[in-house]
Amino acid sequence: MTPSDTERALDEALALVARNPDGGGHRAAPWPRAREIAARTGAAVRPRTHRAALSDALGEVLAAPLDALTDLPPFDTSAMDGWAVAGPGPWAVREGSDVLAGSARPDPLADGEAVRIATGARIPAEATAVIRSEHCRTAGGRLHAERDVHAGQDIRPRGQECRSGDQLLPAGAIVTPAVLGLAAAAGYDDLLTRPRPRVEILVLGDELLTEGRPHDGLIRDALSPMIGPWLAGTGARIIATHRLGDDAESAEALLEAVTGSEADLVITTGGTAAGPVDHVHPVLSRAGAELLVDGVAVRPGHPMLLARLDGGARHLVGLPGNPLAAVSGLLTLAEPLLRGLAGRAPRPRYAVPVRDAVPGHPYDTRLVPVVLRYDQAVPLRYNGPAMLRGIAAADALAVVPPNGARAGQELEMLDLAWAGGGCFT
């Protein structure tokens, strides 16, 4: 994205906030608008680039087109183990000079001559075809074909896949394992990429245990084990996860963590409502943050937020403390923002009919865990804001409009990080 494109995307994101009477106020933003603001805000950030060794580039995004540095293949090669032959047969067998992959340029073949050749080996000059080992036989020092031989068969000609300078992939392509293989074959040792966005996670709450069973009003921290791997699956690089309490001293620690973080995105969990120990809003105010989204009309996950820090150099997404509500916030705000920061295109939108009727909220969008079976989405029962049983079994979340959906109605699906190919998509 050029500087002018970046400025234009930033203007559009700000215009969305300005037109939205809910974003930045105390009323909730409509769910589709909240996602749009998050996506455009991420895309508006001036991109960083670096050179990454092939071993470190997986999951990052190409910052420049991938152009071939050589012809592929760089010379005529054998596509099969067999015999390189010249002219019509039968052919006199050249003994003691097999042509192997990686060997020096072989001697030319004379008309009517054959030499044994390995897959990937350089084709001798004047050779007209390669005959697979299983399609020929030798007798009396001569090679006999058992099938018709056609000129050029089983020879990969130089430049068959690409010529030097051809564009193999455009800027913006995600570096997958296959891209790493292509880049290596094309002669690259490193790639110019956009690095993964850096994320710091702050888990808030005095009631959270880090081990053992829940007891005496205390519950296990289900968010720390989940959020880091989830965000890593969307292409983020987790630089730290911290746990903070709910008291006044913890509020000061939260302020220090938010203002001192080196992350591109700070994720907080809990503390986004207006209770006596909900410190996120006061801390953001003290940090001079600009609220872009302050509450979203979605269930679960209503009290989520998106804030701009340091004039847009960094961002914060505040997730609710209930597990499924936090997942709602990840998919509504964090993932679209991160895709923009990483230079990834939005996920393709698709819809699937639901097998059963799904109850809706009178005014808000609902996100309901579903499994995908035989071109239908089957809603799962365990979909309360504090429940993880449904999402653990789910393939996606169905976007249910206000007032619900009837059986057979097509609903938009939000893929989960692991169901949609993880950091490679």
C-alpha cells in the first residue's frame, strides 16, 4: 500500500467512525460496522517490511512480487528414470556413463545411441526423448522400446514452468509452505515481507487460577491458553502474555503495560464493562486513547472495544472476560484488524443454510457455534457467553441477524482459525 493509499484508508476509517453515532459513545455499534471499522483501521496503518530468511518467512505476506530469478527448470531435464535416446531405435547402449541428477553436463548422444538417465538429470545434447525404464528392454547391447516413442516425451524443457523475470506471485500473497518451495526453486534465500503484527495479551481478573480445579469462588483462566494460539493462527506474533488483578494497584500496572507496550496490538480480557473493578475505560482515558468502537451490538461479546493509541501507531482491542464472548471479540475486532496490519486480504465471505431454526436477540446480532455437515450448518447447544464446549466442537460461528433465522435460511459463516487453514490463509 502506497502512502496515499494508506492516508485514504485512514480517512475512510475515520469517516466511518464519524458517521457512526455508536462508535466512541456509550451505545453499541452495529456488528457489521464494527468489523468494517476494525478492518479499515488495520489497513490504514503504514506497513512495515523486512527481509526474512526462508526459514523465518512462513505465514508472512509478500511485500513485493515474487519474480523468477532463473528459468525453471534451468536446463532440459529428465522427468523419469529411464533412457535418453537420440533418433529412431533400436539404440546402441552407451555403457558406464549413466547420467545422474546433479552431475556435470553429459556428453552429447550420437544418432541411434541411448544412455541410462535418472529423474532430474540434465538431458544430453542431441537427445530426442526419454523412455521410461518400464517401457523398454535391453538385449545384445541394444535398447528396444516396447511402446511408441514420441519426440520430447518425458523431457521437461528449460523454462517449462517459468522464464527468468516472470512474476510468480504478486505482492500480498501469504507465504505458505508451497510458496517457500517455489521461492527456493526460483533462487531466493530470503524474501521481502511484511512481518507478523506483534501482539501483547493482558488477562485481567482476581478470580483466575493458573492451575488446578476451580474452588472457593475462583475459576481457571481459560483465556490465556486460548487467545495466544488463536491469534498466532491468524498470523500474529505473540510477544508476551501477562496476568493482572482487579485492584487499584493493578489498574496502575495496566496503564503502564498499555502505554509501555512495544506491540502493534494490545489485547485485554475482561474489565471492559462499567463495574467497580472494570479499569479498561479509565486507563484508556488516562493514556489518551481514541475509542473507535465502544461496545458492539452482538451477543455474546457486547462490551468489546477498539482503541487507537499513540496517534495510530498502536491499537488495543478490549475483549469481554467470558470465554465465548471473548471469542466473539476476536472474530469481530481483533482478526479483521490483524489481517489489515499484516497486509492480508479479508477472508472470503460465504453463507450456508442452517439445518434448524436459530433464536435471535430482539436487536443485536448473535454469533452461534455450528458444525458444517452435508452443506448445512448445525447449531450447537452450548452457546452461552461463558461456555467453551460449543466453540471447541465447532467449525464456524454463524452470524444470526436480530430476531433469529428460520430453518434453511442462509447465514454468513465466520471460519475459526484452525478450521480455515490457520496462519496459511
